Amino acid sequence: MLIIPAIDIKDGCVIRFVQGKFDKKIYSRDPVKTAKHWVKSGAELLHIVDLDGAFTGIPKNLDTVKAIAESVSVPIQFGGGIRKIETVKKLLDLGVWRVVLGTKAIVDKVFLKKVFSKFDDKIIVSLDTKDNLLSIKGWQSSHKKTDISRFATTLKDMGFKQLIYTDILKDGTLSGPNIKGIKKLLKETGLQLIASGGISSLDDIRKLKGIEKQGLTGVIIGKALYEGKFTLSEAQTCGA
């Protein structure tokens, strides 16, 4: 099970929100330095989110992403505000390994089919949920028309093999992951999942490791690593 450090960027800083709310805490004013730190600590993949892009619908930190891609030796996946096929191509040209789609993938199935047919496994969709509803536009709105499992099954039918699942009410709270929600989605879809939200302890990672055989392939961790609840190395040992 892959342990994936998160780097959330807003206004040029590495920050963390709690449940997507605007009470940010700044952990670094140098995202490139942060990326290098996690790679030096043993990260095999970095998860980067352009929060400015998520809120506005247009990526705002492409120069930073390019600098990170040029500065580290591991793959990076990037999301936040990606609404056009041209943007996907640009990100891949900048050195991004995989592009994370959210809002546009959920509200525009024609776009999703088109971008997946063109870029295939260079695309992954993030299903960010609150109270069992899909959230869009930087987690500021709910998309009430689509059941989570039904949408995930649609992704599977298109050919997707993996997705990212985040419980927003857990995100940044250090209250533990939504194990029940993760298991439910794994069982109902048969897709591989990367889970995110609420990781607070090594015991949480051990619990998630326990459902790896059901299809959980990775865990994105933010606040717990930045707050020093455990080291990346310790997390990797638990997830191994």
C-alpha cells in the first residue's frame, strides 16, 4: 500500500484546510522545498493540489508544478481547476505523471470520455464526498444528482481501473479515515482505490492496510505528516 504525501498549494504556500473550510494553516512558503523534503524522506509518489485552481476553475500554480517536476525524481499527480483537454496536455508536458480530475469529470461526461480516450491511465478521477454527496468546485458545492457508487461504476464501465476517494468531513480533522465508506465503495465497484481524509495515527494506517487485499492501493496523507504525528518512514513501514 503506497503512502502518498499531499502538497496542497494556495497563494504560493503549502497549506492545509479542515473539511475544506477556509481556516488554512500554512506549513511552508516553498512548495518545491517541501516536495524535495518528502522525496528525501522516501516518498515514491507526490499528490499535489492547486487549491487556487480548484476554487477558480483555472490552475494558478503551473510554474510551481513545473519546478517541482524538474526538482524531484519521483512521479507527481496533480489536480485542481483542470477543465480543458489542453490543460491536461500542458500538465503532462510540464512533467506531471498523472492528472487528477474532479469537478469537470463529474459534471461533463462527454469531456470525461474524450479525455480518457486520449490520455488513458494518465488520468485519475477524485471522488470527494460530503454526507454521501459528491462535492465539486473546490468542495464548495454538492452535486446532488449522482450517487457515488453509481458514478464510480460509470468510471469502471469507461475503462478506469482506479480512483481517489476523499471523505471531506474527515479531511484535516485527524479523526481517523472513513473505513466504512472505503470498504463500501470497494465492494460496490470492484475498482482500486486511493483513500484520503482523516489519517491521524499509525493505527489508522494499519487498519487501512487490513483492507489492501480488497483493492486499496494507496493512502494520501497530509496533516498528520505535517503535524509530526508520525514520520513518512514509519507510515511506510505500517503500509508495507
